[in-house]
Amino acid sequence: MSTDFDAIVVGAGFGGLYTLQNLRRLDMSVKVFERGGGVGGTWYWNRYPGARCDSESVYYMFSDRFSPQILDEWSWTERFAGQPEILEYLNFVADKMDLRRDIQFDTAVTAAVYDEANNRWEVTTDDGARTTARYLITAVGCISTTNLPAFPGLESFTGESYHTGAWPHEPVDFTGKRVAVIGTGATGVQAIPEIAKQAAQLFVFQRTPNYDIPARNQPLDPEYTTKVKQNYPELWEKARASGFGLPYQVSEGSALDATPEERQRVFQAAYDKGGFYIGLETYSDFMVNKESNDTISEFIRTKIRETVHDPATAELLAPTDHPFFTKRPPLETGYYEAFNRDNVALIDIHGEPIESITANGVRTPVREYEVDAIVFATGFDTMTGTLFKMGIRGRAGQPLERKWADGPRTYLGLATHGFPNMFMITGPQSPSVLSNMPVTIEQNAEFIAGLIGHMRETDADYGEANEDAEGRWVEHHNELADATLLLGTNSWWVGANIPGKPRTLYPYVGGVGPFRDICADVASKGYEGFTLASRTRA
Ligand code: NA7
């Protein structure tokens, strides 16, 4: 069995599968290492009750560029697909394109070291094997390393405990049990209404309330799906040119230019439509104008107060500490209604901090909440956590985590100086999580395949982002970030959820379409900003 390849790809989620397919098109030999026991990435691990995608399913898939046949053959059953259906889709894709033969499952990368003398990457995996390749491409996902806060006494709990991002494969039954959920981000918001239906008693520990928007999920009408399929060429193009990778009709105006009545009508219409329409199709300045943002923030707070019966609970659930969309707003299905149930109680961690986890449950200064199970919906060390765990060493043995000690430094979020022939899918400082991921993943993977193809055509075997190009990209990235309200809010977008993590905006806020244009321009200038050379000794 060969241990040397043209490329090693890490990860077999959307990013890894698309990258593999694109590199195959260049006739490259490729080895994919995947930590999970199957394809799917996020959708392999996040099996908690209620796990569902927040992008509309008809746009949360590979486009015609991957395979027009798959696009035509696959039909989603729901407006927002649940985790099992997305996993089924990715398995369908892997089978159809015969991708599995290049993927080694249940294998985590423990070290990836650039061997300067041979201009190759040497990758060590947790089975002890060493594999080499000219190119290393990370497709490890942005939200793939779970964050379990170091609550005192964590180990002492004698009941069942789960993290939403590492859920068991067998069903978990909470029927008749007392359950604590810690965390009310997107995953907590999805899991809580489902767990509430089973549990005898559910205690929800909330640190920060979010602006949760109704998903309004529903079965997909086959006629609608057919219409979408007929219009796909136009819809994909619109998504690729858009800000967020979705073919929505984005407004150009400010909420402040509308009368209060007009605003109310526009907000209500988008709210009734469900999903992210309220953020994307109403007014365009929420992320940059606090006063404009106040109007939509108050609209959503009013909806929360109208839905939750107990006024004190409603107040705790209504966010006032941050503006709407300055942290990722979860989509909800029955979340606020869950707090109207007799078996659900909300505990505000600010008023009643978690002192410790005990053998029997969760202790606060007020009381001990005795439970049979704790669900940690406490999020992830996003964007850099997984990359840092992989032991990546660039030129002169430089650890990636050392180079990025004060925050990521990348060129286009796709490469970083000092790490030749290493490219990242949805890396920090690319649109990544501020977009509908499959659209961004396709663009990233196509750019990387285009760059490698260009190198092969021009007999270059060494491709490295230049330090000055990287510096300009970081400056541009930060300039755009500084113009928004995002840095002022504690969120994982700025690394605030992980103690000690540098505070900087991790995803690129310039938009999917503008980013695509910048990349196209770079490519048209012979991959400007990269040093492309022939370095390998004969
Ligand atoms: P999130 O959105 O990071 O949510 C994690 C939640 O856990 C959030 O409510 C946090 O409160 C809470 N949390 C984190 N650490 C603690 C500690 N130490 N004590 C109490 N509560 C804590 O992660 P999700 O998994 O829900 O979603 C991740 C992304 O997946 C999501 O944004 C979508 O893009 C898909 P906080 O808000 O930080 O005060």
C-alpha cells in the first residue's frame, strides 16, 4: 500500500469530499484522513435531538459543479434538513462518486510536518503510520473541536453526560429523567424543545440569551423542489455572487430610512417567512449601525415577550447585552414555547452562577439541581481549535499555533506564509461561517485545485503565500471587521468563548461574492501574492 501521495486531505465532510473530487479531476493521487467512522464531518458528530441545518436544504448541498446528476437525483424532504437526512445525502454523494476508496476513516492526524529538504508534507496519524504528500489540504471544518468548560467537579458527576457535538450513535432516551442543559447557542436551542418533550424535569442554564428566529420548518412540496431544480443555474450563480452564499433578495436600505410602520411590516413579513430572511432580506446595515440594529433587536425581543408566558422568564430570555446578528442567531422550533411547559425551568447563570458540578448535578449559590443527565451544549473551539490540535509545523519547524499566537494570519484564509503547499478549506479570514457553507466550500476547493493545477502546468512544485500579501489581507480583513459591531460582542466569531483565545474576528466579513471576485482576480494575475517555484531536487 502506498504511503506517498500527491495530496493529503484532512476531513471527509462537505469540504473534504469536494476537495477530493476536484483533485481527482487533476489526476492526482489523494489520501483523505477522517477522524470519524464515516463521511459527514459536522453531520457525523452532531447527532443530538433536534440537530438540523439552519440553511435551507435546497441550497445546502453541492451545486451542479460537483455533479449535475446528483443535484438532479437528490430531493430533500424538509425545508431545513435534519442531521440524519444530511448525513444520508453525504453518504449518497460518497457512494455515487466512489469517494470512499481514497478515504481512511477512524484516523486522526496527530502531526503534519513540512519536510523542507524534500518539499513534502509528512503526516502522522493516530494509528502510528506516516504518510507523505506534496500538498496538505485541511478540510477540518470550522466547528469541529468541542468546548467543555472546566467546571469545578466535572469529573465527579455520576449520572449520564453528553456534549452535543460528540453525541452517541445509539439513541439517548431522556424519558422520565431529570436533565440539565448548559448552553443556549444554536445547538442548545435545537435540543432543548426536543429534550423537554421527554424529560420529567429540564433545567436550562443560560449564560447569554440569543435572538432566536423561528425556522418555520416544513415538509418540502415536490412542486417547489422541481421549480428550484429548474432554476438552479440562476440560483447558484446568485448565491455565489451574494454576501452570505444564499440566493436571497438582499435589501440595500437602512432600517432608519423607513417609518416605524413600514419597518414593522417588513420585519413581520420576513419573520413570518422564517429562517434568516429577517436578517438578510429586510435592511442591510444591522451589522454596522447600532441604531438601525436597535429596531430589529427590539422587534425580536417583543416576539419573545409575546411568546413566553412568565414575564420574568421572558425578560431573561430577551437579549439586551448585544445587538442582533453580532453573534450567530440560532433558528428555533418551539424553543420559547418550551419555557411555557411546567417541566422546564430557566436558570440565569449571571444571577445564579454554576459553582460546581457535583456527584448528583449542578450546584449554584442558591441550590443543588439534582439531575440524571447533563447535556453540555457549550460550543466549540472554532476556526483554529482543530488546526492547532493537528501538530502542524511549517518551514523551520514553526508550529502553526505559534505563528498564530496573536490571532490568525492568512492570505485569503486559504494559505499562510511559512507553510508551503498547505491550503485550507474555510480557514480563518475567509467567509466560512458567515456564509452558507457548501457555496463557500466549492469556491475554496476550486481555487485551491486551480492553483495546484496552475503549478503543475508551470512545473512549479512549491507554492507559498507571500508575507506582504498576507499582511495586506490581514489588514483588509481587520479594516472590514472594525467597521462592524461584531468585535464588541462576546461570541465564538471573535473567539470570546474560549478563555485566552485572541480576540479578533475569525471569519471574513466582506461577503461571499466579493471574496470570490478577489480570488478570481488573484488567479487571473498568475496567483498574485503566492511564490510559485520549482524547489524539488532531481
Ligand atoms: P455556541 O453558539 O458557542 O453556544 C454555546 C453555549 O454555551 C452558549 O450559550 C454559551 O454562552 C454557553 N457556554 C459556553 N461556555 C460556558 C460556560 N463556561 N458556562 C456557561 N455557559 C457556557 O455553540 P453551539 O454548539 O450552540 O453552536 C455552534 C455553532 O454551530 C452555531 O453558532 C452554528 O453556527 C452552528 P455564551 O453565549 O458564550 O455566554
